[in-house]
Amino acid sequence: MLRYAVVGSGAVGGFYGIRLAAAGADVQFLVRRGAAVVRDRGLTLTSPEGTLHLPSVRVAGSWDQLEPVDVLLVAVKATANPDVLANLAGRTGLVAPGGAVLLVQNGIGVEGSYAATGLPVLGGLAFLCSQRRDPAHIAHLDFGALTIGAHTTGEAPGGITPLMEAIAADLAAARTEAHLDPDLVRARWRKLMWNVPFNPLSVILDATTDLLMADPDTVALVTRVMQEVAAAAAAEGRELPGTLIADLLAATAAMTPYATSMKLDADAGRPLEVDVMLAEPLRRAARTGVPMPTVAALHDQVAFLDRRARAVGAAGQSAAV
């Protein structure tokens, strides 16, 4: 099996890292807050599919403690990319020859800044409902598949590489579904078709997925947003399946009631992934002349809420000082 280091050992990175380690892979977990807790308690993944407990895990409390790996699995929010990139600068030797950064993240256009470091980059899209309950406990609620594609200069389809196949084999050994997509940009548009409506609406309406799907007017709104995303993807030459909207709505109606990642961030007062999840799709649509009025309205509302939360947070910090 390959050697892995997980940067962002939370709901997403923790899920995949724990499963890989339990299957026998060499996995390091970068834990900069709560490292002592993880060293003491190990890591636990609770799941409808069974509980996994790793009593002893390889914990790095800082970037300097990480050893070279084949796959640097980066599973942080896009808002944390500047910090990760700053720490990755000058550490290209952290990824062994033939290895790559696997960036498991929402949005589109996120791989370019990592490729600028000179490292090969794969994009990962987690179709996963999970939550980090505390530094040592990840709760898996539903789904779990990981789609992987290769980033290329100019965003041309990168095909399926031997490293992608090796990662998929490791995930299969870890009882985790993996899909290898020869076109990463198409895969990201496909994921955006769910993320673009459900993440902002969960914040604006303060609702979990079950509540959103229970309201016919909201389902109609979600459908309009999905249609706009499909049109923008097609304009970039990434036609999505005609049945995808119906399939995603059916899957969401059947899933375990879930608070989206953006809602969890909003509830906790953390910065929101407005740029990569909403602003970048709008910029791409504008370049191809595709109107996205409903997406633009969602963007403006969530961006306002994000700015207000940041201002409140900054005021609180100033008052504390």
C-alpha cells in the first residue's frame, strides 16, 4: 500500500485516513490542535457500517514532523489553502517521486495554486456525510465515495494515472468506494450541481437537507440552480448527464438528515467557502456568456452573511485585546 499523510484530519480527512490506516496503510495525521488528545486516545470512526478504533496512530503536531509520503492528502476547507500552501513552500521533498498532492476539497479551480508549488496534483471529491465530534472522534453518517481526477495545465482531461489506480486499490482494501474520472473539471462541475444549491440554502434558510427537501418551493429553487450549473458546465464543454438533477434530488431526499459543511461553518462563525463554491462558477459562466441569476442571488446573500460574521469576529477579537 502507499504511504499517506493527512493534512486536515477532520470530518473528511479523518474519515479516509482512519479507514486507510485500519486497512494497513502507513498513514500520518497532521493534528495541530488536539494532537495530545489523539496521541492519548487514538482515533475513532463511528459509522452505520461499524466502528473503527485506532488505539495508536502516527500523529504529527507540526509540518516539520511529517515524513515523506506517496500521497499528501489535503482535506482542508478552501479558506485554509493559504496556510497550507505557505507551509508546503520549500517542502516539495515531502512528496516522494511518483507521488502527488491529493486535494480533497469543494469548489472548482482549486488545484492550480497547489500545482504552482511544482508538485503533481490530483483532485478529490468526497461524496460523504460526516462530522468531527472532537479531535479524536469522526462520526460517519452516510455515503463515503471518493472521486479522483488528475489536474493538468489548461484543465484538459488528464486521464487515469497509475497513482490514481493505486489509491483506488488502497481505498478498496479499506472498504471505501473510489471513482476514477479521466476529466477532473467535469467531475468538479458534477459535484457543484449539489453543492451550489444545498450549501448556501442551508445557511440562508438555516435548514438541514431533510427540511430543504420537504418544501416543494425550495425543491423547485434547487432545481433551477442545478439547471444553471448544468448550463455553465456545458458551456465549458463538460456536458453532464440529463438524469443527474433527478438522481441528485432523489439521493438527497433519501440521505440521512444532514447539515452541510457550509452550514456547520456558519453556525460556528467560521469563514465560508464562498469563492470556490459560488464566485468561481459565476466567473466561469460569465466568460462563456451563460447567465446564472439564481446562483448570483445565492452568492450575494451568503457573501453578505460571511462578511458580517467576519466583521463580528474581528470586533470580538479587538474587544478581547
